[in-house]
Amino acid sequence: MKTLTSSQLHESLSTAPPLLLHVLPEEHFAARRLDGAMNACTYETAFLDKVHELAPDPHTPIVVYGEGAPSLDSADAAAKLVAAGYTNVADFRGGLREWAASGLPVATYAPLPAAPVLDGSFEIEPASAIRWTGQNLFNHHEGTVKLAAGSLLLEHGNLAKGEFTIDMNSIACSDLSDNTLNAMLVGHLKTSDFFQVAEHPTASFVVTAATPIPGATDGMPNYEMTGSLTLRGVTRELSFPAVIAAADESHVTAQAHIQLDRTLFGSRYGSGKFFAFLGKHVVNDLIQLHLKIQAVKA
């Protein structure tokens, strides 16, 4: 792959200008860019379609750039273009950082977009839910259970408090299309073999500590959550990593993947810890939970 330095790109722009592609999102392009650049975001599935509109001829000289190393934005864009049949592609790997560090002008139109820093109380929205998966050696089932209520308190963008209530009567199975079998499984999950819903129609989780994870990158857990989970009337401490981020000025989203040992809360059905010779009747002790919380400013 051909790469360019800032001086080489500067020279080519003054002699035989290539198609200069800013490959970051449009809001970044709107804030600052190199003069004469066009925008085609390499993160979008329509990236190649946009480039084909700008350069129908695969022999068009194209230079791609982004923010600069260590971000792989321009390298990713260049690789896609070469794979799509473009024959004259160069990667200005240093990007905007190298260009500015070389003393060359960057066209600046607005501040770069930044994630909002949220404060205050946020109420959990109805779209919030937990997806569950239960399994054994031979089979698995999956479904959802809804959150009945809850709130998060953010202070200067950091989670300070949080709690939510789970409606155990809302347990649903999504993988069994046979209505009779589906109802049978859901009914069994509500018995004392599993969640004893008649006696304990709700479960709850209260955050006792939310510790930011140093160096967490976007898309990776940025908090270590610790709290008290009450299920079937039993309360135990639970810790897990979570992603918490501001969607906009009024909304916050939290997601987490949790492995929950149901036997710690009295659900012993099919557990090899308590029963012998289970064979095909064994049920894994661990339940996989995918928690997704959407909350709006109160």
C-alpha cells in the first residue's frame, strides 16, 4: 500500500491534485478538514457507493486521510478501495495530526463534536429489558424479562447511584414457536424450581459502587459495577463490567453481559451441585444475561 507524508501530499496537491477523501464521519468533516477534500466515511456500509459516485473511474488518483495514527481509519479506507478495484490509492497515514504538526493549514469551521457530560437523575424507559439464555449440554432457550422501574443518578458524567426493579411475571421465551411448549417452559420458569414468581414477583438490583475502568476505549466496558441483587427473596452481591454512555443531552444507555449463578438464589432444579445421575435432565447453573438500560432525564 502506497503511503504519503505531509510534505509529499502538500506537493501533490499543488501540482496534480488527487481526489482527496476525508474518511471520518460527516460531523468531523464539518468541523475540520483539509481544503479541497471530499467526504466518504469508511465506517459506513455505503462507503464504497459514495466513493463510486465521486470517482466512477477505478484509475482515479485517490488519497485518503483521517485523524492520523494510531487510528486505523485511513488504512481501513485504503484497503477497501484497493479490494474494490481502485488502482491508484495512497494513504496519508499521518492524517490531520501530522498535517497540523507540520505547520500546514487545517480548515476549521466548528469545534469537534464531543460526548455530552450528563448530570442529574434519569428514569428508566420501557424499552429497557434483560435478554436471558439458559442452557444445558444438549439444548438452550432464550427470551426476555422486562424492567418495571428504575433510575440512574449521574454526577459530572459519572454514575453515582442506580437501581432497578425487574418484573418477574414478564418472563418470556423467544425461541419456542410452539405455543404449548412455550407456555409450558415459561410456566416452569415461574415455579419454585427456578424463580418462584408467585411469592417473589419482582427482583431488584441496587448499585453500591460504580468504578470507572481506566483506559477503556469506546465499545468496551468502562465501569466495574458492584451492587446487591435480590432474587427469590435472597440478596447477594454481584459485580460485572458495564458500558455506560450518553446517547445525547437527555438520554443515557447502559449495557452489560452477566453470568448469574442461579443456585446462589435457591434455584436448584437440574443442578449437578445438588442432584446425582441427572443425565439429560441437567440444567446449567449459570444463566447468561444481557442487560440493556435506556434512561431519560427526569
